[in-house]
Amino acid sequence: MSEVKKVDGVEGDFTVTVKKSPRYIDMDKCIACGLCAEKCPKKVDSEFNMGLDKRKAAYILYGQAVPLKYAIDGENCIYLQKGKCGACEKYCPTGAVNFKDAAEEVQIKVGSLILSPGFKPFDPTVFDTYDYAHIPDVVTSLEYERLLSASGPCMGHLVRPSDHSEPKKIAWMQCVGSRGFNKCDNGFCSSVCCMYAIKQALVTAEHTTGDVSQTVYYMDIRSHGKDFEKYYVDAEKKGVKFLRARPHTLIPGTDGKGVKLRWVDDQSQEHYEEYDMLVLSVGLEAPKDARVLAEALDIKLDRYKFAETGSFAPVTSSRPGVYVAGCFQSPKDIPQSVTEASSAAASAAIALSSARGSLTKEKTYPPEIDVTSAEPKIGVFVCSCGINIAGVIKVDEVVEYAKTLPGVVFVENNLFTCSSDTQVMIAEKIKEHGLNRIVIAACTPRTHEPLFKDTLREAGINEYLIEMANIRNQNSWVHAKEPEKATEKAKDQVRIAVAKAALLCPLEHISVNVVQKALVVGGGLSGMIAALGIADMGYETVLLEKSNSLGGNAMKLIKTWKGEEIKPQVQAVIDKTQSHPRIKVYKNATLKSAVGSVGNFVSEVEANGETLAIQYGVGVVATGGSELKPAEYLYGHDKKVKTHQEFDALLESNDASVKNAESVVFIQCVGSREPGRPYCSRVCCTHSMESAIALKKMNPDMNVFIFNRDIRTYGLREDLYTEARKLGVIFVRYEVEAKPTVALDGGALYVTGMDHILRRPLKIKADYLVLASAIVPNQTKELVELYKCSVGAEGFLTEAHPKLRPVDMSVDGLFLAGLCHYPKPIDEAVAQAQAAVSRAGVILSKSVMPLDSIKSAVTDKCDGCALCVDTCPYNAISLEVYEDGGKEHKRIATDKALCKGCGICMATCPKRGVNVAGFTMDQISAQIDTALAGF
Amino acid sequence: MAANTLGSVMVVGGGIAGIQTALDLADSGYYVYLVEKSAAIGGVMAQLDKTFPTNDCAM
């Protein structure tokens, strides 16, 4: 409940004046029991639910709020406004209500500031012809999001506002408050609305009963992110209709329910269509108080009131020491926001590296209670996951069933077992009931097991005394149509988990010494930025480049979409990299081997014919990508047909044949968005726009055509599309089933396509044909095999989580940046490389790092047969010789840092000579026995 | 750049970007002040039902 008012000082030593608004609740005393809200008589529109329902003047924003402490809304509180009431104060059991609380200003000294104030959803009331204010069943996308949410006003069972009936026919209208100057001056594309509309259309089917019809009215579908295009194609296959139109008028439906929509198709034909409900896909504007914040911080904003940044320092504001991240920088999706967040963290961390650790201390846990020999007292927590689980599985039945299982002494159901209030509650229950083994029946351990483990440690028991039953991903999500069987399966899953939990033992904490050095693979712009960042934080860095020069693709480009010259900037980065005292650059280098794990990797590198060994704690992979050489449109057969990079070289050389060209044609999506390469290459639309504008500025009489399927100039790049249209560039749409054709006639090149407005063939003589060809990842097969990291179907390296860990790789201690992850422009590549710096810095900042305790270990039954030594995929097992009774014996030994606990050794061993802690043969046998008990 | 550099950072805005920034910095040895205007952190992502393209629950 605080805001920044003023910032004095300079980078490294700012004094920030922060205004803290009164909460009227003492955070130390509040136990979040909710009595204040229950007794409060004043109802207020809930901002969290977009005004679709009410909260009280004493409130929490949402059930899983952090911190989970109530607040009193002073503007609406009856006591604070009129001096009467005080019900909350009377009923609060801890005396936490404090009406005398007052606003205060505090001064805080910091070295850097990072601004991430978010965005403001566009308010569609300015569009009078949409009549959003008066048609109840016309909602904004954020309102719709709340209607779908299990924690929303209709508990996830979608109903329309007018009569609370379930809508069967729903439409989405795109670009409301984006890509338009008429009513809103928002010339930009909001980048995310196409995707969220497709998502909403798809998940609507899960929130309704029976058949539902979904139609999306759009101008261009912009599914330009990783795996987005496949999602779009899948939505079409699942029956979501996509209609290219911008409806102009909405009128109330019959009896004021639903909505009638008027739209005009390509052929000027007017259509009327009635829907039960319509969602306005509202855009993302700069935050409401952007100007106030910019003034307080003394930073510059752009024409749309987003923070001004440059492509080579995408999170650096105009004031040194002040950084920006997320939608305040420009509208963007979650992974991009998270990437920028880490990027901003890296920028601040580099600037303040001399003071690292000066103001922090390590987290400590209470001493661990030894429960090794204690009788199992198992606690089972069954999660509803909103409606994700409870919408299919009868969780109360599962709870009752769990109570009957051996060793179980406590069972409870939670709306969200992962929420922070539940963590506090779990820790309390552990102490209260002396629980010493915990079963969480919820989602996959990949998502939240670390959180639950931390909760166990907080409660004073070993964090490995937990077992999860995945009743969501492996049950409710896949058996949504068979709820009864799903409930039975959930019981089985819980019983199996309980059987294992009873045999769980505390595991010893182990750690590795971190080699505080980094290896960066790839010397393109992303690789160099990563190496520079890590080195600037103070760590030694080795940079490998397979060719004989640094710079990669960036050295082939002319200008960024913001108009900055690329080559001089990249050259400066190259010079800085090569002269940095903590960076060792190896050119003509290849990675030959990789052993070890996070904190301690060792690789053999071959560089200029020599082999050397490198030891490092973290690695950044930035192996890049390249422009596809097309196999169509006469590419390679006629030299007038060029790729973007080839045409850029011509443009740069001021070639007279370009200057004097009468006509230049661009074809988009060459090799992208096709079955063999089902992704959008993200940068090509913007690139064509830049080239087309350059041509029109060079020679306004030149005819410039762009054949396209959808124009995807996302974000503020939309301004380039607008400019190109103003300059007279002609856009011709084609469908993938009817691509333009290219033919030579007497040495002249002709492009023929169907004009989508005239519905007539269009034959254009082209002096140049530029193919916006796909970006393909560079070969990473060897690297993937060396590190055993994951890679997607199209050859792009896979991140650990598409939303929340967009630069971490599947292997701990490895990070990725640039085109090896997905096609992206320079500003995004730089942001991702800086984000990799931050993520790497988290590991490098510690000299000792704790490891997971799930490791294999020899048992006394091992006779040294060495079968497991060969099968271990991580080379973690070796043979050792020991003496017993005067005789020499052999047995295996595990390198704990290399072992991933995969269990192949245990499965291979014929004698039970090796066990994986946390997955012992006894534990697995118990699970199998109970699973098969009924058969 | 100040002569006496401080090892603390202020993050303004507690949505997903602000939270990630704060976590990264705190995990690498900096003291973080997270300033949020409303009564809880989480921002817009906490309001979303699911996220594309994996349909993961946003909460």
C-alpha cells in the first residue's frame, strides 16, 4: 500500500521517498481469520474481480493474497468516513484494527530502482458504438478471465451477467483499444490479446456444459511466440471459428440479453449475428499514473507513455541506475516480462556488484526433529486446485477415504494447497498433530514440490518426508469426462502415496562447492552480452565461438526496428568482449565433452587445433540460428530472388539496381507456419516493414508489395506497419493453400497472386523479390547429447518452464539466450542474455550450493559386478576397491554431484546392490503392492 | 555513480515482473525493497484463470 513519491541522489546511492498509505490493520496482529470482513456492513465493488461482484470495506484482495493480511479501505469504511460502526474493531479477536493508522512518508536508501508498475487495461466505454457500458453481456477480457476463474465471482462455472445463464455462443472482438487512433490514440499492438482470446475460447469449453460455439473476430492473428502458432492451429481444429473482420456496432440482444453484432466482410457484404455473450479483447495501455511516476523518477516516456529504452539496453531507462521491466516498457506477455525482470535484476546487480552481500543474511531454519525411528504419523492434504481438481474429482470423498488409510492421522482439503496461507497452515498442523510424513494430493511435483519441502523445513522436519500424488495432471485433467472413475483413481493415487510415505526416511543434506566461473557457448550478440554481464559481475568467463569471428547474425543486419544502427553497436560489444580482463575468448572452438553438474561442470574444448579443459559452475548456451535458404519461389534459380539478409546487403551498398527498381515484392512466411516448420519466425514481418519503408523513402514512386498471411508487427512495431501503409506500400493477403506463384518470362520475374479485395489475379513484374524466410536454429545435436538437455520438435532448445523460467534450461546450471531458444529481434535477445546473467549470478554468488538429496548409494549387497557403471547415463558411478577380512573386494561408488537420481542403476542391479534415496526398492515395492492389492 | 555504493535495490510494482526481479536480486545477495500500491502482490497474473500456450493455472 505504498507509492514512490520522489527519488534523490545518483546511481549507487539513491534516497527514495515512499508514501505508505494506512492499512488500518496491524499486520503483526492480523491472523487473517476474516471476521472483520464478515462483520463489515459496507459492500464495495471488488477490484480483483473487475467489479463483477462485491467485497467488503475490510478485505483481502484475493484468497491467496501475499501478504495474507486484511486491510480496511479508508475511502469506503463507514467508521472512517462517518465516525460510526467499528464492527471490525469490535469483533477482531487479536485487536489488529487500528483506526488511528495514518499515512506516513519514509525515506529508503537504495543503490538502484527497478520499475515494474504493469499496465492499465483499456477502458472500452469510449467506443460508443460498442455500448459496453449498457449491454450487460458485453464484457472485457479481464472480466471474462475472472468469470472463468475458480476463485472468481461464479466459481469457475461460466455464466453471463444479464441472467446468470450459461452462454452457448460466444464471440471475441480483437484490437479493442489497440491498433487504432480513431478513439483511443493507441497506435500500438498490445501483443497478447490474440493469444489470450484463443486461450479463453479454448478453455471456455472446460468451464461450460454441453456444446459451445466460439468465434474470434480479428484483423491479424498474432501468434508470434514460442509454441503459439501450434496453439492457434489446434484451436481451429477444435472448432474455434476465426473471422477476419472488425465489427463496427454492437446492439443489445432480445430482451436485453446477449448481443447483436454487425460486421462487414471483404466484399462489403453486411452481416448480423447474435451471440449470448461477447468479449472485448482490450489492449494494454501504459499504467494510469505513468506520467506521475516518470516525473517522480525523472525518466523519459515514449509517445504512448511507455518507458523509453534502447534496443541494446532494453531495460535501462533514461536515468542511470533506474531500470524498467514488464508492460511499463511496452505491452508484452508473461515470459517476456519475466525475462525482462531478470534482465533488470542483472543490470542492477552489475552496477552494484561491489556491494553484493553487504546488506543480506542467509535464511535459517529451525533445528530438525529426528523422526527416523518414530512411528509414521501421516498428514494428507488434498488440493481442489480451484475447479481444476474439484471440478472433476469428489475431493470430500478422497478426504474421507484417506482418513481410513494406515498411518494417516490427519487429512484436510484446501482450495489451493500451494497458496502461502496454506503453507502456514500445513506447518501448524505438522506441529499440532506431530505429523512426521506428509502426502500432498495435488499437481505435479515439478511445479510445487520445492515449496512444500520448504514448508516441511520451516516446520522442523526433514524436507524429504513428503510424497505427492498427482491427482490433477495425471487424473482430473485427463479424465474430465469420467468423474466417478477419476475419483476412484484419486483414492488409489492417495493410497499409493501413503504406502510410500510410511517408509520415507529423512535424507542427509548435501552440497557442492561452486566453481565461480562461467562458460558461454556462442559468440553472437546474445553470447557476448551474457559473457560481458557475468564478467562485469566479477566472475571469470570463457566464451566459445565456432567461427573465426564474433558478432553472428547481428553483423548482417542494418537497423533495429527502433531505427538504431546495428553494426557500430555490435562492434563496440565485440571490442569490449575481446578486451575484458575476465573474459577469455576462444574462436574456431567446439565443445567436445561435458561432465559434472550445476556448480561444477568440466568440459573439453577444442580450439584452433588445441584441446583444453575448462571448469565452470554455470553455462550459457547461445548457439544462435540462421536464415533458412528457401526451396521455393525460384530462390537459387534467379538472382533477383533474395532473402532478407541478402537484400539488406544490397540496400546497404546503395546498389543502383535497387534505387532504380520500379517494383519490389516481399513474400512473408516463407518456410514458417507450415507443417514442416509450424512456428512463426517472429521478426520477418517487422523486417519486411523496415525494408519496405526504406525503399519508399528512397524512391516514393517505387511499387512495393507485401504478400502476407497475417501481419505480425507486435507491440510498438505496429507503428512501422502504419507508416508503411501511409507511404503507399501495398499489402496483399494470401492463404497457405493458395500461395503466390513466381515465374520467369523472357528474363523478367513475375509474381502472381489473388487480390483479396478485388478477388482477381494480380500479376506483378518484380525487379526484386524478397523472401521473408524462416529462422531455423543452428545444429545443437551434439550439445544436447553432451548436456542431456531438452530440445523441442523444431530444434529450438527448451526452457525449464515456458512462463516462469524462460531462460533456465532443463539442466540445472545451464541457461539459454537468443535464437537457439526461438526467433527474436535484437532487443529481446539482449534482454534474454541479460536475464541469463541474472540467473547465472544467483548460482555464482554462492561458494557452496546445496544439492538435491535424491542420489544413488551402494548397499552391502553390491559385489562389484559393474553392470550399473555402464548403464548410468550421467557417468556418475565408478568402481572402487576396498578391503574386508584381509581380502580385496570391489564395489561401486556414486559421484553425488553427477548423479541425478534417475534410478537406472537400481533397475539394472540384479542383487539390490544399489538404492536411490527417496525411491528405495522397499518404498517402490510398497507402492506396487498396494496398487495391485485389489486385483 | 556514487562513491559509496549501496547493496540494496527498490522494486516498484509487485506483479510477476516485480516479483521475479526481487527474487533474483535477493537470491544473489542484494537487499530488496518491494513497493506495491495495492494491499497484496501478484498483479494481473494472479487475476488470470489460465495461461497460454500450456493452459497452466495462472495462480
